[in-house]
Amino acid sequence: MATMYDVPADDLIEALADDLADRLEEPEWGAFAKSGVDKELPPEQDDFWATRAASLLRKVSDRGPIGVERLSTEYGGAKGGSNRYRVAPDKRADGSKNLIRTILQQLEDEGLVETAEGEGRRITAEGQSLLDDPAGQVLDELDRPELERYA
């Protein structure tokens, strides 16, 4: 059985986002919210909410129990002193805590993540199996071109 460690993260997140798109609903404000202080505009991806949820589920599984503060640090970036002219050196900026917290609450409602008192959030058995199922499919898709080439 394949696990999330056996496949590339990008492929796993893309496959998992397809599964989560039906389960999670983007709030009305989600289309207009920036994903961090360092961003000038909201994300342009059509499936941004599901993709970020898949990424968060993978991070909680990998690094959990983990809190919103640390996750916002991981999704942050560099905010320039002056975005247009780059006069001042860049400073560190966190990602949107509201966006992360809302997605984690939705994942909690689905039973994929649970709260560990005083430690943050960790993945449940159902969430781990949801991660491992697409991992097996992605691994099969990755192996097929190699098998066809040598046949």
C-alpha cells in the first residue's frame, strides 16, 4: 500500500484536491481574500480552496500536531519594503490565519482532522486513509509510462 511519502507532493495534492472539492465548500469571502499579507491580489486558481485544503491536510499529517500559527508561517513569504521598486530589504510575512483556520475547521467537520488540546491539530484515521488512497492511484499513474516504455 502506498503512502503519502511514496509519491511527489504536487501530484498527491492535485489528486487529493479533486476528492476534497466535493466535500468542502468555499465561503463567499474566499474568492476575495488574499492568501497572505505579502500578496497583492487574491489567488486566481479556480480550485484554490480545495488545493489549499489538500495541502493543509498533507502538512497536518506530516508535521502534526501543528497549530495555525506555525502553518501560517509555512504558507507565508517575503514582503518587500517597497513592492514596486524593491528599495528596502524584504521582511518576513505570515500567510492568512483566517483562511487556514477556516479550512481546518471544515476538515474537522468532515472528520479528517481533530484538535489535540494544547498541541494543535492532528490527522484522524479517516483523514490518513483519504491521503493514502490517492497516493496509491498517483503511484500507479507514475509507474505506467515506465512499464509501457520497456514492454
